[in-house]
Amino acid sequence: MTEPGAGSDLRGMKASARQDGDDWILNGTKHFISHIDIADFAIVFMASGEEDTPRGPKKLITAFFVDKGTPGFTVREGYRNVSHRGYTNGVLEFDNCRLPASQVLGEVHKGFEVANTWLGATRLQVAATSLGRADRALGHAVEYAAEREQFGQKIGKFQGVSFKLADMAMELKAAELLTWEAAWRFDEGNVTEADMSMAKLKATEVLAMVADEAIQIHGGMGLMDDLPLERIWRDARVERIWEGTSEIQRHIISRQLLRAHGG
Ligand SMILES: Cc1cc2nc3c(=O)[nH]c(=O)nc-3n(C[C@H](O)[C@H](O)[C@H](O)COP(=O)(O)OP(=O)(O)OC[C@H]3O[C@@H](n4cnc5c(N)ncnc54)[C@H](O)[C@@H]3O)c2cc1C
């Protein structure tokens, strides 16, 4: 979905698909595309038209399957990422790439419906994996605070340290409960966008806080790669950006609140 000029604002996408007889012709650039180096094909969302709405013209989006090796479709190496160093991303270039209609995924102009069938679930996945790493960081912090001595006593005896542990544990539990509830509602078939956004937002922000505080409790050793904390801390950074930034999650949550009041 993402383009150099269109990230959060997906409908701002410039890459386009136009119909030519029964075929579609794709043009434009996508970037930050996860694992395209090892994929056999891409699922690509393209602007395929425009509709008039009371709030002005709105782009229509269509999803396509595009096999690697299709003429007019080039994959370039992406950027190097500080988080998840084993997680690659790439750039997709489309230059008059011709596809048969059979490679439309879902219905023409209904690409957002396709995306929405899994975007919520991947937000829950981000929440769940963030919680696992936060739990691990908290475990290290508790162990270290119970063992490490300074000024003749365990550092966990200092409220400056123990209160951090209390906040980390409480915030983690709150994030876990939000995630469990959203996942349960997902299974029940009555989850809302806001439920999933709250879980993603809270879990990723708690991971950032817990990872940072766990390093603080370890002092200098926290930054050394002898321990997993520096990696958890680095990897945590992207979780507040991909699958919709924290600001976009807040937008989704507040939109649901306001819409109920005609706002
Ligand atoms: C490692 C990695 C892998 C990725 N993999 C994929 C992938 O496989 N496929 C894919 O399609 N995308 C992928 N993405 C893209 C990811 O979804 C986007 O980076 C993300 O949606 C944000 O878009 P952007 O980076 O263009 O930031 P922008 O949208 O330019 O945002 C910049 C800042 O402005 C803020 N902002 C924007 N709009 C608003 C608003 N309305 N209100 C308040 N604040 C706002 C944002 O929150 C952010 O802080 C990946 C990104 C990364 C980093």
C-alpha cells in the first residue's frame, strides 16, 4: 500500500491502475514493502478511479496480485531499518505493467474492503507480539533489581526503582487485558476498529515504556548486547509506526466516539 508520498493517507496514493480492454495497466512506486525480497508475488493496492462524495472527490482503490518477473514490475532493495534487523523491506516500481483482469484481488474499486479484512487482525498481532517482548523485558528488570546491589542494598529496595517496576507491571497488565478483550471480540465477530486500535496503541506504547525503563534499571549494562534489552528497545520503535502510527490509532478511536454523536 505505502508509497513515498502516501503513508498514513493511503487515499493520497499516486500509483494507479487503468483499464485497457480486459487488462489493467499499473504505474507508480511503492516502498517499505515487507519481505518482498523473498516473496514470489506482491499484493498491490492501486488508485483505479475516483468517486464524488459530499466531502469532495475520493480515490477508488483496487487490489492486484502481481507475480515477480511480470514485465514492467521491478523490485529494488529497500532501506536499512534500526528495528527488526532481520526484517527486510523493498521498493516496487511499476512501469506500464500489464495484468489480466483475473489478477484483481476481490472486486474492482473495493481494495479498501480487501485491506480491512486483515488490517485489524494484524494490529492485534502487533499488540500480542509487543506484549510478549514487554513481559520479557519486565522479567529481566525484576530479576536485576532483586540482585544488583548499590549503596549496600539491593537496588529494588529503592523506591526510585521499585515504583518503576510497579508501573511497568500495571501498564503491561492493562495492555494485556485490552488485547485479550479485542481478540476475544474478534473471535466473537463483534470487534470494532476502535477495540483493535486501542489494543495496538496501548500495547506498543507500553512496550516502548517497559523496554526503556528496563534499560534504565540495568544502568549501562542495559545497553550492551550481552542482554536482549537493547534489541527489544530497538525493535520496539517500529511498533508505534507500522500497521498505522499511534496518531492514526488515536484518530480511529476518536472517530468512532465522535461519529456516534454525529461528529
Ligand atoms: C519496517 C517497515 C515495514 C513496513 N512494511 C509495510 C508493508 O509491507 N506494506 C505497506 O504497505 N506498508 C509498510 N510499511 C509502511 C507503514 O505502514 C508506514 O510507515 C506507516 O503507515 C506510516 O506512514 P509514513 O511512514 O509514510 O508516515 P506519514 O504518514 O508520513 O506520517 C508522518 C507523521 O505524521 C503523522 N500523521 C500523519 N497523518 C496524521 C493525522 N491525520 N493525524 C495526526 N498525525 C498524523 C504520523 O502519525 C507520523 O507521526 C512499513 C513500514 C516500516 C517502517
